[in-house]
Amino acid sequence: MPLGTFASTTFKLCQLLGREEAACQSLLETVQEERAAIRTLAITEFHSINCKRLAILEALQTLAQERDILVQHMAQLHGLSRTSTTIHALIDRLRDSESTELRVRYNTFISIAKMVRAEIKHNVVLIEGIRGVVDKALSAGTNIVPGLDLYNNDGHASTSPPINALIHQQG
């Protein structure tokens, strides 16, 4: 195939990586929104944040499929195995003049993707910490209650401590 076809495919792959980079940046912003909601315990915001995240992840999946098709096409143009060639192998195989922009685009995309992964892990740690505090508060109550000076939800004296007795204790 003519070199123009190869050059245009390289250009398309660079554009596609740019779109993937933009989608990852949107995902990073969504993860940061999620962190703000976690810190303020704004539970009502989680649904809209998760809907945004799902839409971005679906877009990224579509872009990844498009990238795989372009990489296979470029591998065929370069005489490489279509099924086993990765974008790394393709970038390494190209001449420096052909691969410079492609390498820069790919590295930028990968660095943002790694940032997203790290930020998601940070959010998981925050959620687990909050969950641990809530679990301890709910299970610690019955061990702390010294006597039967407890009240039920109606305000009447209670004869048996509830599971979360600390919350219902008199005073």
C-alpha cells in the first residue's frame, strides 16, 4: 500500500489517542468530583457521578476498540502480524520521524490513565475508612452501655439494649 495510506493511518491513530487522552482527563475530573462527595458525605451526588463515569468508561471502551483496529491495520501495512502486534511494538518498529508524535501522544495518554488509577485507589481508601468508622460506631454500642438507662425511639425506657445502643443511650 502507498506511504500516504500509512501516514494517514498514523495521523488517525494520533487523533484517536488525543480523544482517549481527553476522555481520561474527563474521567479524572469525575473521580475528583467523587472524592469531594466522599469527603462531604454527599450521598445524593453519587448517582450522577457514577452515571457520568459509566458514560466515560463506555466511550473509552469504544475508543480502545477503534485503536485496536487501527493498530492492526498499521501492522498489516508494515508487514507485522495483525493479531499479535501491540501499539508498543508498532511504535518501536516505526522510524523515529514516524513515531515521535505517536510516542508522545501515547505516553501522555498512559500517564493520565495511571493518574486516574491512583486517584480511584485513593477514593477507595477514603470510602473504606468511612465504612470502618461507621461499622465500629454501630458495633461498639452494646459493649459500652453500663446499665439499662436506655430509651427506645418513642422516648420510653427500654429493657434491652438495641444493636446500636450507644446512639440510643440516655443523655
